[in-house]
Amino acid sequence: MDAEAGLSSIAPPVFDGDNYQIWAVRMETYLDALDLWEAVEEDYEIPTLPANPTMAQIKAHKEKKTKKSKAKACLFAAVSATIFSRIMSLKTAKEIWDFLKSEYEGDERIRGMQVLNLIRDFEMQKMKETETIKEYADRLLGIANRVRLLGLRLQ
């Protein structure tokens, strides 16, 4: 079994409207591993074939077209039915990605407030008598990672 066939049998992470930043990182990695991220990120145009195309031109044309279709199919498969109904009319994977980002990532002000809340939560943490040092450290690291996902770093 080749690597792509093995990876494509792994289901994409499903987005249900919560934790957009985590889903976006996982989904970008998933699409990149399938060599489909370029079709989302660049939203390239597929040029029409010349009058007498070579076999290489035909193959390249088909490959670019297939990648765009696969990227769109992956995004459709990676969202809940509710979200799918909101994106099903969008034509390209790039349009879908941009829509989800604008709808669920939040603007700079909202992310800033989320970061402030997480930092306050981080500062208020205390180790419980019943937890191990590893559990406490994992909890702190979880908060720090959520801040990183929002685009800022703890100082």
C-alpha cells in the first residue's frame, strides 16, 4: 500500500463549529499530506488545453483539475451537515476555506479577547492536591497551546 492510499483511508478531521483554530491546523496538514493544499491556498486557474495538446499537457491539465476537485471534496467531508449546508454552493476549495475562516476564526478583536481570557485562566491555575505534576503541566501546556493557535505567544 503506498503512502497516499494509506493516508486517504484516514478520515479528515470533522469541523462542527467549535475549535476552529485546531481544526484548521489539522485540516491544512491533512490536505498538505494528500498534496492538495496548493489547490486550496492558491486557487489557481486551470488553463485550457491548446489545439493539439501533448500527452504531458493533457496529464498536467487533468492532474490540476483533479486536485481542485479532491480538495473541495475533502473540505465537504470535513464539516458537519449543518456547516455543509452553508458552504455547498461555493464553487472552489479556496472559497470554502476563506468562508470558514471568516465565519469561525473571528476578527482580531475577538481573538485578542480570547487570548486575554486564556492568559487570565493560565495565571489563575493552581495544582490540585489529587493531580500529578505531569497532569498539571499538561493543563498549563494546553492553555499555552490554545493561545499559540490564536496567533500570540505567552511571555
